[in-house]
Amino acid sequence: MNNNFPDINILPITAQNINGALSIGGCELNNLVEKFGTPLYVYDEDTIRSICKQFTAEFNKFYQPTKIEYSTKAFSNPVVNKIIDEEGLDIDVVTGGELAVAIASNFPPGRINFHGNNKSEIELQEAIEYGIGTITIDSFHEINLLEKILKKKSKIQKVMIRVSPSIDPHTHLLTTTGILDSKFGFSIETGDAEEAIKRVLKINSLELLGVHFHLGSPIFELDPYVQAIEYVIDFCAKMRDSYGFKLSRFSPGGGFAIGYLSTQLPPNISEYAKVISDSLLESCEKYNFNPPELIVEPGRAIVGRSGVAIYTVGSIKEIPGIRTYVSVDGGMGDNIRPAIYGSEYSVIAIEKINQENNNKVTISGKFCESGDILAKDVLLPDLTSGDLLALPSSGAYCIGMSSNYNMQVRPPVLLVKDGIARLIKRRETYEDLLSTSINID
Ligand SMILES: Cc1ncc(COP(=O)(O)O)c(C=O)c1O
């Protein structure tokens, strides 16, 4: 066994090189492929649990109390929700669908936070009926809906307000959420955030716990958190002095990066925890607040590293002097991130780890779009049809954002631990594709 192979830092923590072949969670990936086929997503349970524990320990080392809230949009699945519950984390959801999955997973409703910039009246009603812990209000429309719903039910609902601090975290424009020109949250700069707080404080059925912001994702820099925390706490102090606003809970969102390339690793969890905790404590001291409860909302950082996507090589097309396209049996249907964000991935030839990576190739998908490229100009060993390729760091926002484009069925998901692979999501079938269509004959 030799664990000094490239990409070890971005693979699940149980990854091993067994005689030149990749194994995860004690399962050799080529054996899993024999049984389950490809494309296939494999999640490592030990990695998810270990990262949950690190988040809880590192944040609570620097700031107490901190609650870690897993953002289920990264990968919403009943078995993963159960692991999250067992590890003592809370969760957030952004649609009635994510909420339904959480409820079906027996996740305690009181530990669920409902986010989203355009929650419908029905979604809000359902959430309140389930006894959801917190609703994070994102618009004036939502304030009106909540007032109307709660009046009928004569209930009091705990809420947070999402503010937008006009701070750029220098990530991809399409994953930047806290700048002025954003659909998310109440802008502090325009005065909307002040107006929202004024209105919510006047509604007796809403108990305002505090404020939340989310800058974007993935955020490799620490400074945007520092700037945003100081700015938002300054705003909170003004709201306290003007309207008697009390800050008992504070959330700087999620956005913590993971390594997609071993040459581009993010700060570790402890560094994020220290910077966020220190700046919150300093700002609270400066503006004379008792330190509120801190909520952080990692999604990608909880499940991203645990997941690996596996594909089989099919056709190989060489264009002399230009590029060699190696096509695999999945692509943008199961991983849209490279196509929409230009995201980069490492690629590993699963059974050729000990071979030299001396061929520059482009890994293309099987979907009918030229933009269906999973990894451009990556170095790999000599490849032939039938070889297996793995894309590490595929646990977040791949299956979650997958589609049936080209009527391709979506891949299955396995959870591996101690040499045992458990199917937690089966491969779709052609019957599944037709199951929502209405017959017209
Ligand atoms: C409000 C909120 N919280 C948390 C997250 C999770 O972000 P990440 O997966 O980057 O940690 C998001 C992502 O869009 C979000 O919008």
C-alpha cells in the first residue's frame, strides 16, 4: 500500500492506493464499478463524520456557543441527513422539497432553518405547521406572507433577517451573493435592511433573533468575512440604538471552500473558525454587544470532499496538434459545475495510479453540448476505452444540481465505510423518466 499519490489532500480521508488502484472506505473502486456500473458516485462516511466533528470542535474552541448548520442544498439525502443529525449539526433548507426530505429523514423540525429568496405561501405554511425552528426572511413580500399566515394560526415564529453587506468575496460572479447587485437579502446600503428590521419588530407574531448574511461560495479568502462581520455588527448597533433591536443570534453563512485541485487548497476549518470568531468578538466589544449565538452554514465543506464521481472512458478522439478528447459516460447531467462556473477538477485514472501522468487530455461528457467538458487539458496516463476515471471533490452540488438533460438517467450513490458499500440512491431507470409524463393515447 502506498498513500503518497497525488491528490491525496482532496480525496476522502480513507483513500488508499492498493497496488496502483484507488480504494475508498475500504472498498476498491473497480470492484464497486463491477457491481454498480458507471457513472457512479461514492461517498465516504468517515470523511463526512470527521468534517462535522472538526467544524463543531474548531468553532467551539474559538467561540461559544457556535451551532453548525449543514446546508442541505449541497446534497440533500435522507441517509446523509441522518448522519448530520447523529453528529449533532442542525440543517438548513431552501425549498419545500428540501424540507420534505428533511422531515422524511426524521430530522427534528426545531433544528431546521428555512432559507430562500422567494419562499411561497404554501412552503411557509407547511414549514410553520411542521414547527420549523427558524425562518430566515429574505424579502418584504415574505414579511407580508408570514404576517398573514401567522395571524390565522395565532402562533409566534422565530425568524432571522438576511442582510446583504455589499461585500465581494472574489469568487465566481454567479456564486457571489452578498454584493449590492444580488437577488438575495435586504441591502444595508440601500436602507432596505433597516426598513425590514423596523417592520419585523412591529409584528408581534415574529420573534426576531438576529441577522444573517452569506457572501458567496467557495470563498478561499478570509478577509471578506472580517470586513462583512464588522460592517454588519456596526449596522446592528445602529438598529439597537434606533429601534431597540436585540442581537441574540448572528450568522455569517457558509461558503467555506474545499480543494478541487491539490495545487489550490483553501484555508483549513480552524483558520476560518478563528478569523470569524475573532472578528465577531472584536466587533461585539467595539459596539458593546453581548456575544450572540454564532451559526455557520457549511454545505460544500461538509460533503464535498467525501464524494468521488466515477466514469468509464468510451470514445477517444485525437485532433493532431490541437487536443485529445476522452469522452466518458456522464458529464454535465450529473456535474453541471464546469459548464456554468468554469469549475476545475482533478482527474485520477483509478487503476493506473502508479503510472506516469504524461498525456494531456480533455475529459468530455456524453451530453449534446460542446460545453460538456468535465476537465480541460489534464495530465493522465495512457488511456484506452474501458478505463475508469475518478473526479475527487464531487460530493457537493453535483448530484444536487443534476438533471435528466438528453433523457439521461441519473447515477446511483453509494455510501462506503469499513469495506461495506451501501446504496443510498439507486440509478434512475427509463420508467423513472416517463413516470411524470401523461399518456395522451
Ligand atoms: C444562505 C446560504 N447558506 C449556506 C450556503 C452554503 O454554502 P456552501 O455550500 O458554500 O457552504 C448557501 C449556498 O448557496 C447559502 O445561500
